[in-house]
Amino acid sequence: MSEAVHPAVNRALRAANAHDTEAFLDSFTTDGYVDDWGRVFTGREAIKGWSDREFIGVEVTLDVTDVTSAGDTTTVAAQVGGKGFNGPSHFAFTVDGDRVRGMKITG
């Protein structure tokens, strides 16, 4: 991962690829959210439920192909693999301090 990527984003991506749910959840603020193509999951329990069904629970892999940053947002282009959705996606991470405030997934 590029050194230009915010450490919180690096932690979230590494945790996802390691299938480490607790580390993934720990990378978010207490009121953090995931916006998965317009479906929003806010807070640790909601993010965990979503992840168990559709992300880490289906052994997601994220092969990062590009990273751009602007202000408090880092956008990661990745080829998604695993036993769920497979294909290209963009993950826009909004960072608050040393944690991810939001992760928005789009095509």
C-alpha cells in the first residue's frame, strides 16, 4: 500500500484482506458507516452484520489498482474477489483523526 494512503485506510484494507473482522471494525469511528451502493450501515453492529453477510464473511479480497486523495477522503479503486461480488469497485474512505468515518462503495 502506498505511504500516501492514510493509515486508517491501510488498516481497514489490510484487515479486510486478512479476513479479520475485529480489526476491520476497529478501524472505524464509533459512529462510522458503510455505504454499499446506497445501502447505509451505521455503527459497529450494523457494519459487522453487513460485513458478515457481504464482505469479510464471503472472504473478500481487494486488489488495489489505484489510490487518490483529496482532503479527508481517500478513494481506492480495487478489483474485488471472493465468494460474493467480484469485479471492479471504488471505495471512498472519509477519515476522522486516526479512524475511518465512512466507507462508500460504488462502481
